[in-house]
Amino acid sequence: MNLVIKKYSTPLITGLFLVSAISGTALFFHWQSGWFHSMHIWLSMVLLLPFFLHLWRNWSQFLLYFRNKSMLAACLLSFVVAGGFMLTSGHRGGNPAMRVFPVLTQAPLTDLAPLLHRSPDALVERLTHSGYTVHDTTDTLDQIAAASGQQASAILLSLLPQQQHDGGAHRHGNRQPS
């Protein structure tokens, strides 16, 4: 095992680093992002294996770097800059659906209907049939929820098409005849 690590870890780190550097540069400049995005993510993850094997094999020599204050300063600076990006990038993270809900619940039924593959009048009919108070096709789900004493997100979920499940067989690729 030690011979394999010694023989292949540095060449693999070098090759995968070059792929990561080229794909990262392409992504930075938005050049053919479709080609590079998955490759960059997956091969950067693969890069970790030879990196950790190389680190493990050279651990004692690696620790010698930490006797020099420049290594500690470089690591600290790297983490501070990374933290700065995390705090200021503007990406809130989390479930993107939670950011979409307010956009959809504040849209008039006339704008929401095409997204749900229905006419505005069909939405009004469905909502009134379900017991909600709807005044006009220009009402928003927020307004309908307020008038009906309900949550707008619950009304939106009730309007979304329901997916048909086949008892989990689709997860394994074993489709049962219908």
C-alpha cells in the first residue's frame, strides 16, 4: 500500500489539481459552464483521496511546516477570507423552495394559473369549491389566505399537481406493469 501511495499520490494530486484549476477558471469566467460544473465538483472531491493519502504518508514532514509562523499565518488568513466570502456572498442557503413560496403566494391568480397549467377561472373555481374566499382572478394566495383564515403556503401546496407514486418501485428501477 505504501508503494502505491508513494508512486501515485503526487501524480494524481497534480493531475486532478490541474483539472480543478482549469475547470474552476472556466467556471469563474462562465466559459462553457455546462461542461465544467459537474466535472469540477466531482473531480475536486476525488482529489481529496490522493491528497489525504499523501498527507498521511508525509505527516511527520508536514508537521514541520507548523514550526514556521508563516504556515500558521497562511492558514489563518485562508480561513478568514473563506469566512468573509461565506458571510458576504448573499446566498442564504437552505431549501430554495422556501424562497420561491413568497413569490408564488404574492402573485395574482392570473399570473399563477399558467404555472399550474390551469386557467385563472379554473383556479377560482377550485379554490371556492375547497371553501376559500376568492373575490377575483387578480387576488393573490396571500389575500385569499387572509380572507379565509388559512396559510397561503398550504393553499399553494393544495394547488400543486400531485405526483403518482408506484409504491417505491421506481427507486430501484423495477417498474411493475400497470
